[in-house]
Amino acid sequence: MDVIEKKHLEVTVDKRHIISIGERLYAESVELLRELVNNAYDADATEVRVDIASDRISVGDNGIGMDADGLRQYFCIGSDEKVIRSVSPRFGRERIGQFGIGKFASLAAAMRFEVITRRGPYAARVIFDKKNWESSKDIWQLPLDILSPDSVGCDGTTVILSELTKPFDLEESEATIKDGVPLRAANFSVYLNGRPVPPRTFSGQRIPVLEGCRFGVVAGEIVIIPKTAASSKDLGIDVKVKGVTVKKELFGMETWGPAVARIKGEINANFLPITSDRSNFVTDSEEYQEFLKAIQNVVGIIEKKLGKEADRGEDKRAGRAVKEALTRIHRALALNPDFSPFGPIPYGEEKGLGGAAAESGSAKPNEATVGPEAESGSPPKPKIAKRRNPLVKKITPNAIVRRIKLGQNVVSVCLDFFGETGPECFSEGNVVYINRDHPLFKRESQKRARQTMHVARLLTQEIAIMTETKSPRLAFTRQSKLLKDAFADFIEKP
């Protein structure tokens, strides 16, 4: 290829694209507060004050401020200054900013922003007016006023947005600051209209997170909040980079149904690469894939914790169902003494209902033996004979055992796991075993009233069989009568 002449082609950028960066950088203009506060954090500020009015927003900090070179760097589009100097000079903070374009987010909600800064003896003000910037097509400079340091006060920077084009809701602004700012960092506080903004907190069962991968550490805390506090709003765990929430993630827990609303908390992984608008991660990166592998261990722990909690709740519901069923059956047997295999049952006597802790029954009061004292002429001392409760054979540590005194006998009910193909129920002596693995038991356990009725049906079935072994038809008739009398005043509860 023959070159006739060499020239240079000038590369230009339309000013409208600078405006476009600000207007399209974030989905919501309130996110600019996050950027401005994080700039203060990067500048080693210990205090940031955000004041929001109907026509004006001010974000002021007591950081290190900027000198002339700092201001030029501040308005350099796409600067990699914070990438090169990724640690702040005073507190050694990992700087949040990366791309140097966050300041233009202000243009999404205001026609004008001004920057007032001081660093030592240098103080200045820069005004960015949107209309003037667009009208002066060939001029790329911004007005710069050198100020008296005493008129500015201490070191730091204040950004003032005026001529707002969008309203800012205080509650939404506070939520944005809580999600997007490292409020837990040492020596750092943020105030919104004079009130401190506390970090987001949750009450509940806490699960500390500390996982490692070849790119770094995944750390944080997951909280399983109470059911009463669960809400379908803002589902997911906050995934943070350098203390800032990038995205809420569910990590496959969306298949858990309503339980997922109880999972809150935050996870920090500073090694994750993020998109330029900070709204997502670079999901096809090796770092993110390693992060997902590490987080699966955390999800497994959460699932086990929820499972144990669900088991405890299910145990309580099942225990209450057995207790209520036994109480009702006690009354039904008192009304039908001929149906009782345990002897006469006084009507209205419902004592003796207990749990698995009691293995021996109460003493028989009038039973005595003659000992050596009787042979020597001394008055005999009565010896109390203990009557043992029916021995319960527990199959698993989670077996639920309830006992009730029926007449002169103690009857035990044991709810345990005998497998889905195991018997629905069976009895050994005065012990009735009920299979919690049985599909019918699982189905009827969804509602309290149905569970109570189901347990009562199984118990009356075994009691009827104990009384009548020859005629199944007669046994079923007696069971039906016991159930009818047991639930004569029954009203279904939700």
C-alpha cells in the first residue's frame, strides 16, 4: 500500500455525551447520594452531612479536601486515580470509586452543581451549570473561583445541587445510604438532615459467614428473622464490595417458598469485579464463579438451620395435637365406660397428662407390706410400691411422647418416624405408636384442627381394637362413637 501523505485525524467528543453519562448512569437519581457520600469516604472523611430540601441538596464532609491538582483530577472523566491509589492516605481505607464518572450522576437530578473544597491553604469553588455547558460548545473549561481559606472553614469538600429536576424522598434516601455506604466502617458517620443514619440491622438467629477462595475472603453475617417480621419486600442477601451493596442475591433460595422472606443479612467480597454503573457483577468472570462456589456452603448452612427450626415448630404443633386429642378421648371414654380397656374412668378427671420425662407413675397409696418391724412388735411402716408407666420404645431422639392416666392405667402415645412405607400406627401394651413419616400424617399436619382429628382417629382406632378383638365391625362402631363424643363441641380452628 503506497502512502501519499500522512495527516492526523482529530478525535472529538460531543458535550451532550457528558450530560448523557450523568442522566443515564443510574436507574434512579437518588443513587447519586450514594456516590457523593462514598466520595467523602474515599477522601478519609469521618463525618458526612447530607441535607435535603425541596429545591436543594447539600453533601458536606470533613475529609482531606482538594487542592488545584485534586480538582483537575476530580473533573477528569474516566480517571483511574482511585484504581492506582486504591488506599486512602489517612485511614488506609480501600477506596470505593473506580471509574471517575460517579460525579456526573448529579446531572440526572439537577441543572447545576457546585463543588466547594479546601485543603490546607488552598480553597476553591467550581460551578457546573448544565445550560451554560451545553450552550458553550467549543469551551470545555468550568468557572473556578479561588476562595479565602478562612471563608470555607476546615478541610473537606461540599457538593451543592440546585435547580433540582426530580424530588428526593427522605425515607428512600436513607434506605439508599444504608444499602450503598459503608456505615459500619470505623471513624465514619453519616447524618441525614441532622439525624445519624445507622447501619441496617436485623434481629433473629445469626449465622456468621467466613469462606475463602483463591481470589479472597467472603465474610459477613446472615440473619434468619422471625416469621412475624418476614416480608416479601427487598428479598435477598446484600452482596457488598468494599462495604457497598452492589446487588441483592437469593442464590437459588427462591425455590424455598415463603421461608426465603426470612433470610436477611450481608456478605462482603471485595475481590468481585463490578459493572461501571455498580448495579451488577461481571458474572462471567472467574472471580464471580469462585464466589458462587464458596457461597453454596453458606446456603447449605442456612438450609440446615431453617430445617431444624421447622422441626422444632412441627414438634410443638404435633405435641399440642396429641395433648388435645388425649384430653378429648379421656372425656369420651368417661362417657362410654364399656369401651375402655383401662378400667372405669371418672368423668371430669383429666389429670396425669405429661411428657417424655416421666418414666414412673405415682405411688399406690394403700399398698403395704409387713417388714422386720412387724415381727418385733413395732407398728409396720407402709412400703409404697411404685407403678411404672408403660415403657416407650423410642426409635429416634426426636420422638414425641405424651402420657395420660386413664382409670388405673397410664397410657403413652409416641410420635416417631417409622418410614413412609411403615404402619400408620400400632400399639404395644399401653403404648400407641404413630408414624410421622406416613403420607396421611404429613398431609393432615398442615392445619392444627385436622392434625388433632387425625391423631384422635388413630388413638381411638387402637383403643377400639384393644377392647374388641373378634369383631372388626364392632370395633369400628365403637371408634366412631368415641370420636363423635370426643368432638361433640368441636369448632374448627384456623
